[in-house]
Amino acid sequence: MKSKTFSKPFNKKENNPHRHISPKKEFIASENEIENDSPDLIYGCYPVLAALENNHQLNRLYIISKLLYDPRFETFLPQVKANGTVIDVVDNNRLNQITNSANHQGVAATVAPYEYLELPALITQAKADSDNPVIIIADGINDPHNLGAIIRTAEALGMQGLIIPQRRAVGITSTVKKVAAGALEYFSVARVVNLQNAIAELKEAGFWIYGTIADSGNVLHKTKLEGAIGLVIGSEEKGISQSTAKSCDFLMSIPMKGKTPSLNASVATAICLYEVSRQQLLNNSK
């Protein structure tokens, strides 16, 4: 792959080049919290409705009586029952038990575990979907709220997919699904054993890898974001790892003017993805 002309290339001698935009004091889910967040449970109106609208097979639907006559759900219930789903009419106390007192909005369902896409399939799908596909690479995101928000923003802005590592990172759990608000019905996620190998595979497929760091990188809005893009977002506590930073073609930073030193991972991702979208729109209009 030929190198691009760039205003400020990654300098490996910079201090803490892999420090992420996110603050170190941000909430980080413990291993137990991640394990107890069931991947086969969805709850909340948007995630359940998205599953129903996309004919996702539900094993069991828990719903309060008031929602049985809600037009949003009423039309789906006969077909859901015909498909073999067990419908349990329950009260809020029972839903609180099922969802561990989460914001369930009166409905929850158990589904088959989330099916991750294999990385080669994700790359093929992304390139078929767009001439300039964007795949987010989450380097060790532990907070399911952050991961869900990243997925929701990425799908809303028309990005093509997400890569997450198998170890030391949250997977697609019920909290991620709830925060994503149904976006996972339309957005693909690959889970890989080795993130550096995945980045190498993206490069072989023609992607340029842009990493986000707190400072000392190229200024975001002065960075040329073009072609197929792999956008690396680091973990809440440590940011992108040193090995991942070395795998990036370019590192960039969001300029900060206030006294707050950093942004959390999902907010930083949203800002970066908007800049990608802005530049793509400008390039398409030329």
C-alpha cells in the first residue's frame, strides 16, 4: 500500500502516544458485571420492536398487560405466538427481576445469542455497501453503555460495521442492545481473537487505519479522512494500546478548548464519525 501525504505523521517517540481521548475515571464494568449481563436478553421498547420488525425469533416475550393493546406491539403478537414464542404477561416487579432493575419500559424478551460476523464477511459486506466504507475498531471498550452508544451512533451515521476483541472487552450484552436502541438489527459486529491481526487484514483489504488519542495527534478536522477507513477507539481507562497505536497509519486528536481534559469513548467516537461523514459529503459534492 502506498503511503499518503499527511500533515503530521505518527511520531513513535511522542509521550504516551496511545492515550485515548477518554478520561481514566470513567465507569468501567467489572468482569462479573460483564458476565452477568446476559447476551440473550433484550429489553426496552426500541430493541424489542426492532427485533419484531425484523422477524427476529424470540424464545420468550415478557410484557406488561398495558402494552398488549399498544398499537406498536399489538399487531406483532399474533404472528409472534404463531412462530412459537411463549408470551408471558407479567408485572413490573417480575420484569425488574428479569432485567436486574434495568430500564425495561415494560417489555423484555429472550433471543438466540448474538451472531457475530466473521471479519472477512464484514469486510466484504462493508465494501459492497459503500465505495468508502468505515469500520470502527474498539480497542478494549469495557463499558457496555459506551459500546451500545457507539453502535447506535455508527448505524445512524451510515457506517459499515464494528470490530471488537474477544478478551478484556465487553461483548454484545443485553445492556449494549438496550443502549443501541435497535441499531444492532441493522449493524454488523465482528469479534476477533487478535486485534492487530484484524487491523493487518483491513490494511490488506485497502483500509487506512486512523487511531484516536487525547493529544499530540493530527488535529481531527485538519486530517484528510478519505477512502476506506478503520477508526480505532481506545478503552475507557488506557486508550488504544501501544501495539495498536503502532499499527495505525495515522493518529489524530480532537482539539479541546475548555478545562475538561477529555471525552468518553462514545462521545469521542461520535465526533470523529461526524467528521468522517462531513468530509465524505464534501468530497461527494465536488
